[in-house]
Amino acid sequence: ETGVTQTPRHLVMGMTNKKSLKCEQHLGHNAMYWYKQSAKKPLELMFVYSLEERVENNSVPSRFSPECPNSSHLFLHLHTLQPEDSALYLCASSQSSVNTEAFFGQGTRLTVV
Amino acid sequence: KQEVTQIPAALSVPEGENLVLNCSFTDSAIYNLQWFRQDPGKGLTSLLLIQSSQREQTSGRLNASLDKSSGRSTLYIAASQPGDSATYLCAVRPEDSNYQLIWGAGTKLIIKP
């Protein structure tokens, strides 16, 4: 399998639940990203990992907790979310260099009820 | 602060027409600009990446141009097809960040058969 794969594709969770989103890339990249896409808003960068170290954390609430166990895998752990956190969560990867292309997964559509 | 604007927000044209999508950015200090396509509820597919030193890139029926000094990029689609219907997003990588992409809100394109 090639590219960036996200699971699950759809997730419905209650505000008291704990769930995790998974992202896997098969492109040999060393940087991975989590983005949030809400309706009618530009994409928002949440977290960046480069060489398995978190290099950017854009003021994201602590109810979102990322984990990058190796350069091919990225998780987003979710707990006590709010309805306004419902969105499409996109994972991306690239080489850790400013002039490289970013590749995205298909996203996880999250609904918080 | 870098801002990216895409005009128009939506565009509907008959099949077979050539069309141009526009992307403008306020700060010319960028490493590159990337065009993406997004189908409803799906992830992003990278279309073209233009480095700041380049003027244009071509892939099949797509041609993207970059005028860094004026802060503009265009995506030209030749001989449009219904399968081209999607939202097209542009993003710039600013020189003051290794990982950030600054995104436009997208142009929703509908190609009528």
C-alpha cells in the first residue's frame, strides 16, 4: 500500500469518550502533520512531528494529544471533546525540508455528540 | 501576516471549456506554492508544486503559474471534464516557517456535462 492512510474514515463519539485517530505513511517521509478542516474555514495546522519529535503545536487544546511512535505512524488521541470539535481531521506527510511536497490522507470525519 | 485569497469562491462552467483559478498571497517571502484538489468529504490530492524560483509547472491538462513579486498564482485547466469537479485549494509555505502552510479557502469548481 502506498501513500498516506488514515483510520477510521468516520467516527462518532460522545463527549465523555476516549478515541484515537491513526495515520500511517508509506512514502519514506520524516515529517507528519495533523490538520483540522472545519466547514467554510481554511485548514488549521494542529501538530507537526519531524524525525519523531514534535516541532509545532499551534495552541491546540489539551483534549487533543498527538503521538508519533516512529516516522511512519502518527496518532491523535481524543478525550472529552466538544461538539465544536466535529470536523474533518487530515493527516499529511512530507520530507523535513522546506521545498518538498506535502501528501495528505483521506481524512477522518469526526462527529462529537 | 501572510494571507492567501482564492477567487472566485465558486465557479460553474460547461464541459470542454478552458478555465483559470486564481490564488493571491500578501507576502512574497515564500519557499513554494502548492495546488491541491479536494473531493467532497475526502482528503487532499496534491496537483502541482511550484518552487519560488520557478514560473510555472505543468501536469497533463493542468498548468500552474507563479508570479512571486506580485503575489499571484493561477491554475489553468484545459478542456475541462465533469471529473474535474472538486474544490481546489492553494497553499504557500512562508520563509519564516519550516512546516507551516498558509491556506486559501478554496474555489469550488463544477463542470456541467
